[in-house]
Amino acid sequence: MRRVGPGGKLCIGALALLLSSCVTTTNYKPTTVVRVSVHDQALEVVKDGTATHRFPVSTSRFGLGDQTNSYRTPLGRFIVQNKIGDGVPLGGKFHHRQYTGERVDLEHGSAPGHDSLLTRILWLRGLEASNRNAYSRGIYIHGTNQEALIGQPASYGCVRMRNQDVVALYNVVPLGSLVVIQLDPLPPVPRAVAATAVRGPAASSPPFRATPDPAPVPPKALPVQACPAPRPSSSPTPRRPAVSSQHAPSRTVARHAQDRRHPHSPHAIRGKHLAKASARKTG
């Protein structure tokens, strides 16, 4: 085997650098693209131009940037350089990207100031001058012990996800996939991925099922009255009280007394004519 001299090694190094720089060109168009929106605090997976998944995330609480030790989230285009966590259980803890064998109780979480790398890690390499420090800084997409903070800027530079969500992402995003971290919002959620959108953690993306509109409910029928109550008239006529038969004589006496009190009544006039006729006969 022919030994390679210093000049040959230099040429090989230059060739390797040239090949690696090809990945950083804007012509790099993989079939799977992951878009992270700082505005929405959400992540979307696009396969062959079609959105398939959407999950809530958390970017840095310290803002945006790529400066070393800044704890900021860099913007721009990246590739998934490494995937770490095959076979690690849900809530499995990493230290220096090595699984420690410890599992975090996700139901109760941990202290708010404690930041753990859990379950899965997707290690990002920047493709632009503005994010060239991302790989050396250790900018990941990873599971977290602070799931209650997902949906708001809360990380130390990485992109945090719920642990079940990061498992789903890990399974559908291959090595070399393009990751774009952007300020702009994501497009409206397609109907096919509505079930995976920021509602809660999901190990997989259930298919969208359209729910038919419920049948209209007829209004309740009003009760029908068999005998409706009569409507009161505007000027009701008072009714005389009924008089029993045993009080009939007293009613007759009362009528004669009334005739005497009222001399112009028919009975009183008839009595006067009878009195005059009897007076002429006797005279």
C-alpha cells in the first residue's frame, strides 16, 4: 500500500472540507423538513411538501442568537447530525449525551430551575454562518422534565419538547433532515394534522377523523290545554245572587214596598186607577 505524504493528506483534507461544504449550500433539499416557529412556539414536520405532524415546543428564554455561552436559540437552517436515544425509556435521563439509567418522574416533574435532557436527542448542525456554533454549543431538540412550560420560551438554547412528542418526532425524522428555526409563524394547521397540534402530548399522530354535524334537535312541543280558560271581558257584568224558594214571600213584600216608595212604577199607577174606580161606584 502506498503511503500518503503530507501533501496528499492536505489534499484529502481539502477534499473532505469541500464535500462537507456541499451540505451547507442552499440547494440542499431533503424529503423531510422540520420547521420550528419562535412566534408560535410550535414545530411542524413536512414530508414531501405535505405537513404530517405539529407539536408544541419551547425555545430559549434568553432570546435568539448563536453566541457561545449565550443560552440563546440560533435561527436559520440546520441538519439533524446525530440521533441519540434508541431504546431509552420514556423519561430516561442523559448526561453528556449518555443515558445514565435514571428515569425522571414525568407526572410530578422536578424543580423549576433544573433542566434535564430526557428520552431522545436530535443534535443539530448549523448550515449558515449565523448558526455555525450550534453544533459545538450542543443545540438539540430533546425531551424535558419541564413539560408544564412547553408552549412558551423557557429553554437554555435548545428546542424542548414533551417526551412523548419527541419520541414521535424521533421516529419520523431521519438523519440528515433539514431543520429550519424561524421567527415567522407556521401556516394554518392542515386538517390532517389537527389531532397533533399543541393540545397535549401524543406518542403517535392519530388520523384525523371528521366529525359529522349533529342532527338538529326539534323544539319541544308546548302542552295543549283541553279547555282553555275564558278570557275576561273588559266590563264584566255583576251577577245577582240566587234567591231560594223559601225567601220568595219576602221578595214579593219587598216588591210592594218598592212600589209604594216609587209612585210612578207600573204597579203603583194600576193601584191608583183601581182606587178611583171604586170611589165612583160608591159615590
